[in-house]
Amino acid sequence: MVIHFVRHGESLANEQNLFAGRQDTPLTELGLRQARQAGDRVAALGVRYDEVHVSPLDRARRTADVIVDRLGAHPELVVSDALVERDFGVFTAQNKSLVKKSIGFRAYTEYFHSSTGCPPGGESWSLLHERIRQYYEQVLLPRSRAGKNILVVAHKYVVEMFAVVVADLAAEDYHDLKIPNARPVSEADLRRLVRSSAKTSAVHDFGEIVEIRLPVLVAGGAALGAAAQLALHVPIPRPVFTGVLVALLGLSTFFGMLRLHSGVLREYGPSIRKALPLTALRVGAGLALVWFFADGPASSLGLFLLLPPALLTPALSLLWGGDYFAAVRQTVTASLVLPIVVLAAAWFPHRLPGLGTAAAGYVAVLGGAMVLPAIVAQVLRRRDPIRAGQLSTNWTWVGGAALVPLAAVATFALTPADGVDPAGLLPAVAVVVATLLVLRAIAVLYLRKRALPAGEARDLFITQCTPNIFLWFTFAGALGHGGALLAPVAAFGFFAAMPADEFVFVRRHRKKLRAAMARSVAPVAVPVRG
């Protein structure tokens, strides 16, 4: 008879890029949709299940309940501790990206995906393999051979270990299979996944490396773009420049919004109130500079201070251990409101020319890089939640990787094609560096006086210190603000600040992680019971 396996639907920990392990975490709105879709797919198989074996953790139990409701049958429910997720030890509840950045790709692969690996204080690969092998051979196979159809609802590493056991795979041949949430798979499917894993593992490894090194790669792309323009002297027409930026930003936004439940945006009040004092300070300073210095670098700096957060700030939140939801709320709300302030500031009291062009450019950036990708992502979440979850979990790095050519194109297009005047370079660098440092200093001083949760505090820092420089290019160019060198220097400074910020975040996290690893104690093995 048949045995089918299902990884639970998306959990809150999945959505926030955290290691859950044996910690309970509820299903998200997408996770519930995935469970219902999984139930429909399982029902379509036409199999009458006699037993449903499930992990005791809430996300697996809830997924199993939803699937059984869709089946319209009443199979026996077998809850077994042997199906609990792997214990991740000190990595439990930690941001996945920060862990990868703190310990490096090789150590991460050894801890999580090596047959000799064991997360500090967690469950080793060999112990996990042994308990799943025993459960398959001593519990599932005898019941299947006795004529029972069985559905197993468990977790990523548990289902992947069943694949290793079913395929009779040698320990050293194991690769991360990237089992998606809520997709029903048979024993034959698991064998096919194992056979294809050797082909896809290189792509997934590349994605992990991109995730770990992303800010450095982005800064390198910015440097390469500027150097290429200085060597080639090829101007890029503004419509082409805007189109490429919108396309690459839109790709990044699409993957970011795949993780997001649209209902989160309705709870924007608390997040906005926490950011309001800092935002008001920036807006006041920006308005003063725009109004009292109609031309020149000071006016351009004023526009810079009036900007909403960059559209990539939610992605940075996921990379750097932020709350993520707060970053999304602040970014979306400010992107809708602050550009109106910018346009009003440019109109009053000077009534500067170019407002129509600036407004049109903003609409193009907002619509093409945020609104349209967000709508497409949300439609996919509703129509095919399992597919949306698979893209979000396994391919989010593609959205991050899009920032590398984005940085290169930005600095290439903004660097003057006729060369750089050394006399104007130092003042532009001084203005940009001073602005970036002042933004960070103000944010740090503000956060020191506020008792905010760590994730929300980090999001506030990210959104306040990472303004939408692409929108600034649109406004400053259309309104005729700034010198020839201010735009490329600002672009390079924007991208170079990312690895600098990340260095601070990772250094702090690595210190805490090392202390936790030094205190870690390995748990005892989980017994196998039917």
C-alpha cells in the first residue's frame, strides 16, 4: 500500500526567516492556504488513508487537521515524538541569514547538511537519520505491508531524512533537498528528488553564497559600474536607465512580497508611530534645506532627507534579523506619503519647474517597482500557495542577486560619460559621507532612548538609514538639482553603506552566538514509538 509525506504549511518562523526546530510556531495565512491546497491534492489522489502519522508540534498538527478535513474521511491519528523536527540547538529561533553570515558557508553546510554535522546543542545528522530509519522500518513499513495507506505530516528535515532512507542513500551523498511546504510526495517522488538533488545542489549552494555575501557583492557591482563608465564613456538614456532600475527593483520586490500576508499592512499604526519622531525630524530638516537653498547641493540634500525608505529595506530586514513586518509597513506607508511631501516642498515657495516630470518618474518607480510586483506576488499566493511558498523559500536569493546588476547599472549610468572632475569629487564625497553618518548617528541615539523589541529596533534603523535613492535620482534629475558628481557618489555611498552596516550587525550576532555555542549541551535522542 502507499505512504505519502507532507511537510507542514508555512509557519511564522518560515515567514520571518527563523530557525524553528522544536519550538512551536503557528501557521501563517499562507500556511493555512497551503494546507488546504495540500488536502485537495491528497484527495485528488483517490487514496483512502487508514492512518495519519504526525509530529506533535503545532504547525504539523494544524496542517494534518486541515488536510483531514478536506479529505472528508476519518483516518486514525498517530502522534509520534519520533516525527518531531530536528533540534537546532543554539540556532533555534535565530535569523537564518545572520547565522549563515556569522559562521560562514562551510560551517553552515557542515552543521546542517553534512552526515557528520551537528548544530551545537542540537541533534546530529546520525541521530536524526537513525530515528527516522527506525520509524520507517519498524512502524511505517510493517503497517503499509499489512495493507494500510498512510499519510505522514512532519517537517523539512524529517521528510528529507525519509527521502534518504527510502532511496537507500549513502550518508555522504546527502544534499539539501529543499522540500517545499505542503507539497504531497510519495516514496517514488522522494527517490526522484534524491536522484535530482546532485544536479540542483550546486544552484542552491550558489544561492546560499549569494545570500551570505550579498552586500559585498552589491558594493562590488557599484564599484564595477563606475569603473566601467570611466573606461568606456558610454551614456545611458534616462528612459533606459529608469526602465532597467524599475525591472530589477521589481524583481527584488516580487520575492520580498511573496513572503508577506497583505493583512499585515492593515496593522501599520504602531509601526508608524514608533518611526514618526525620526521621520518628522528628517522631514523638517529636509524642508528647511529645500526652501532656504533652492539650488545647489544643499537643496539636493534636502530632497535626500525627504525620501521614504528604499524598496529593498524589507529584504535587508530579512538578511539582518529585523522584524520584517515593521520594515514592510514603514516602507509601504512612507512610499505613499513622503513623495507628496517632496513634491509639495519643491512647489512651495519656489514653484520649481520639472514637477510634472518628477511626478511621472515617481509613479513609474512606485508602480513598476513596488505596486505591480506586490500585486503579482499576492495573486500567486492566493492562486497557488504551495508554488508561492516554494519560490519564497528556495529562490528568494534571486531577488537579492538582482541588486548586484542594479548597483552596477546605477553607478554606470550616473557617472559622467565625459569623465570626473577631481576638483568636484571631494566636496561630493564629503556631503554624502556626512549625510550617511548623520542619519545613522541620529537613529542610534534615538533607539538608545527607546525600549523597543530587537527586531523592530533594527527595522527602524534600516528604514531610517536606507532612503530610496532611486527615487532621489528621479526627483533631483527632473528638478535640476545637484551637480554632476553628487548623484554617482551618492549611489556608490548608498551601496557601500550596506556591507558596513552588515559588518556591525554580524559582528554583534557572532559574539552572542559564540557565547551560546560555548554553553551548549547536546540533547538526548528521541525514542521511536508508533
